[in-house]
Amino acid sequence: MNEFFSPQRPVDFVPDVRIAFILAPAFTILPLAGFVDAVRHSSDESDRSRQIFCHWEVLSTDLNPVTSSSGLSVSPWKTFEDAGEYDYLVVVGGLIDRLDEIHSDTLDFIKKQYFKGVKLIGLCTGSFTIAMTGLLKDKRAAIHVHHRLEFLELFPDVVPVENELYVNDGGILTCPGGTAAIDLAVEILIEHCGRSRGMKGLTALVVDEHRSAHNVGRLPYRDLEECGNWRVEQAVKIMRQKIFEPDTTQRLAQMLGSTVRQLNRVFLEHAKASPQEVWRDMRLQHGRWRLMNSKRTITQIAYECGFADSSHFSRWFKTRFGETPRSYREHRLARQR
């Protein structure tokens, strides 16, 4: 692996987000460059490019260079056999007439990662590659208007979306490419690294502002607010309003004119979790954001996020994120120093 991109972080330090890239034959340079540069700036202080808060690498079936549509080539860092653990697998698409060159091992790897719980991202025509695996069946996907007809012809069981910069459906994020890849990267970085660090790359990339889209919100569980079930949508909105003073599922059901049984059922269907689990995770993620973006004490943050005390908050935080709030904050402050 290129020494310039070596992690350079303590062995026991887990990055906030881990990303792998797969490059399709004749892939487009701009979406890849925009996405990875936003990640690079969020990963370190100033412009030092160390892989501290973010980790990324390029994978392929072998280590042969992959040539882009512009003729520039990128050498993979690892083969699929040597792949590590990731939060996101980004598939950077290429020219449509080169789709038949995508190796079956690549499609198999994409499916295996998805079923392991890794979120997929399709940049540019990367949505075509992901659709070839069958994982996009009956899902929405952001498609460039120029490729809509080709996409419909090849994948009639996928719903193309042309009026959104990016779409998240069932853990598969798609983006039509171009500079929208930067917006998607920033959205993900804000979620995992906090707003100030997530927005850091925009200035360096001379981007005036961050554009948002409906299905990839800055707030956790934004997709549930548009899932199509009114009970879930209204419940999540109430949860946001009462993030500092959570209530029982029974009380939440009463506010919706529903029953606890009905509410539990629709949440399990759309969120794969109970209302209380979603509510608690929402509060934990908000607490994590406050640890990174405020000077409030852990006790203050615990109370402000609706936990009975700091011990209760710390116990759930460690279960969710793998370390205590104190350790989480200290690690990041140490890296900044």
C-alpha cells in the first residue's frame, strides 16, 4: 500500500468510519476524487491526510491498475481475499458499455458485504453495478437523467429517481455522480465524525455549501420519517421533539392514537427494532455528537439526552459504540493535539 496513505494511528484506535472503494472498468474520476477527498480532510487536522478518524482503501479482484474513463489509472491496495472490516463499500461506476467486464467475484463480494451489514454506496453508474447483484430489486435508486432509459431497460424492477442528489433505501445509498458525491460524503461524515469535522473538506475543496437530499438526512433515522407508514413517521418526529425527555412506548402510542402492539409491529417491520430501541439509539447518537462538538461534561450530556445518570449513559454508550464516553472524547482530543 502506498506509504502516503498508511493509517499512522495507534493500533487500538478505531476510526469513526471505515470505507472501501471498488472501481468499475472505465470508472469516472470526479465522483471518486470528490468523495475520497472529503473523507481525507475529515480524517485529520489541517491538510496532513493521515488516516486517523477515517480509514479508506481500494479493493479489487487482483492488484492490476484499473483505468478510468479519462485514461488515468488507480492501483488497488488489496484484493477481496485480504479485505478488512468496513462500514461502507463504495462502488464507483464507469461507462455503461463496459458493464459486461465487471468480474463475477466483484458482484459476489458486494453481496457478501451487504449481508454482513456493510452499507453500499453506488456513485455515478455504480448503481448499475449494485443492481446487477439483485440487491436493488424493488428499491429506489438515484440515477443520472442521461442514464434513466438504459437503467430502466436493464433493471425494470428498480425504481429510478432523478430529482434527488442521493437516495438511501434499505442500506443502499445511490448518487448520480459528479459533485453530488461530495455532498453524500459530507452527509456521511457529519453522521460519523460530527458536523465541524464532516464539513471540514468543503472549504478545502472550494465548495460553497453542502446540499442535502430527502433520504440521507443529517439526523439518524431520517429515512423512517418517509417510510410510508404514518405511525412510524409521526412517532419518529415525536421522538426528535422529546429527545431530551423520552417517554414510554405506551405514552407514545397514546399520543398517536395507536396501541403498543401496533406500534411495536410497524417499528419491527420498518426499523427492525422496537420504538424504545430506536429512541435510545437516537439519544445515544445525539450524545456522541455532543461529546465531539461541545464542552459539556459527560454528566450534563447524559441528562440532556434523557438518561437517568452518567453511569446509565456510559453503559449504553459502550454497548453501542464499543468504548465509554470518556474514552471516546479523550481519544479524539488526543488525536487533535
